[in-house]
Amino acid sequence: MTDTAIAAAALGKRFGRRGGWALRECAFRLPAGRVCAVVGPNGAGKSTLLAHAAGLLAPTEGSLTVLGSHPAAARERVAYVAQDKPLYPQLTVADTLRLGHELNPARWDASVAERITYDAGGLDPKARIRSLSGGQRTRVALALALGKRPELLLLDEPMADLDPLARHELMGVLMAEAAQYGTTVVMSSHVIAELEGSCDYLLLIGGGRVRLAGDLDDLLAAHTLTTGPVRDLAPHMVVESRTTGRQLTALIRRQGPLPADGEDTAPSLEELVLAHLRNPEAPALLLDPARTPAQEPAV
């Protein structure tokens, strides 16, 4: 066992000799046993990062380790659900779960897979994959992933085609499994508010680079949302500021006490993420999991 689920050092990926960089100089360490949200705009590099961790892509530069080894060597201990959730359309649901068992004989947990598909999902074991809705195929894909009993579960927009009730239910299943078995979950999503109640670690990617990385509580504690009269916020580091009439609202990293004429609150995850996305030039903040925000300088 290792205490690090994923570690990246100067990781970069370029597609083709003349193609642009999907990832560039990415560096972070994700501790094992965490539930990590990977957020960022479309084309930021989220899917590329997850595909590297799954061992499906090789870096152009830098390195990535998974569970202390090369991603290909850790593949038996990793489960990956891609956005398109590729399944064999001609197989039935029962055949698909049987295939999962045959491919993972030493780790397969049929009770988990059947609970997600049959007990909670109400799927017909004889139904062919091609006849299922997008949400039903998502259930089967998640059942395959969790039935493998992975140490690391990689999910690329897993709930995008689920209705809100099914999304809430399956998110609960994921969190229960992660808590019971210590599974590290890395999940990309555009539904930021949904991640706030389930994830405890954040990776924010923009323009192919890691912009924020660290414990969610520590990242939130390192920022302050201040509202008040228009004023100079120096020497504080301003991530984003907006002015409406005579009122200034800004997300900052404090460098000492704030003026007494404003209202200062802790930001929500959505406020933190949106502020950094709206201002791509804001300095990155990468927190070492072993340090507190006060100990770690901005990068």
C-alpha cells in the first residue's frame, strides 16, 4: 500500500508534432483514500489527465505515477469510467457483469455490481446493452467499475446523463463504497455544487495546467470573499474583483488584516472555482497535503 494515489511531475501531453498541449507542466500529489474533484472548463485537460492515470495515454514529457508505480503496472487496481462509457452493445446486462467477473476473478464483488444494476437500478438481466437508456448504461458501467473493487476509481463526467434523483442515489453509493473500503475516487464534473458535499480534495485545471490543488477545506481557508466600498486591496492577492456602482466584491488571498469597512466571508466551492476560471491569470495555489495554507507559498 502507498499513501499517494496519483503523483504528477512536470506532466505534459501534446497530440501530434504540431498539435497544441492538452496538459503542460502539471504537478500535484493526491493522497490515497480521498475523494477528489477534477474541475475546469471544456478542453482544460481533465479527460486527458484521467486517461493518463488509467494508463491509456503516455506523457509527452514529465511523469505520472499511480499507486506508487507506472500506470500500466497498476491497472489491475484501478477502475476507469470514460465519458462515453464503452460497453459491448450486443451483450446482455448479465453477460456484461459475467465478463467483468471473468476479467477480474481475484477482485470481483458480484454483490456490489448486482446491487447497482438489479436491486437499485431495476434492470432486466436479459436486456441487451444497446436497448438501455444513457442513464441505464451509466449504471452498468459504474457496476463494472465498483464490482472490480478498485483501490483507485477514475470517473470522467460519470453522472452527466442521469436524472437528478438517480444522480443523487449513485453519488451516495459511490461515497458509501469509498468510505467502507478506503477507495480513492477521482471524479471530473461540471456540477460544482454537487461536488461540494461529497469531495474533500480539489484539482482545478485550466489551459492544461493545474491552477489549484489541495484539501478542499485548506483551499477554501486560504481565500476570503470580501464585499464593501470600492477600495485598494493591496497588499492582498486579488484572484478576481467585480465592481457594481460603489460596491466591490473580490475573492482574495489575505496577506494580513482587512479593512473594517467590508464584510468578509469564507467562499463556497462554486465561488472559489468560478473566480479562478474567470481570471486565468490568477496565480496558482498548490498545497502540499502535509502542510497548512499558512506554510505553503503560492506557486
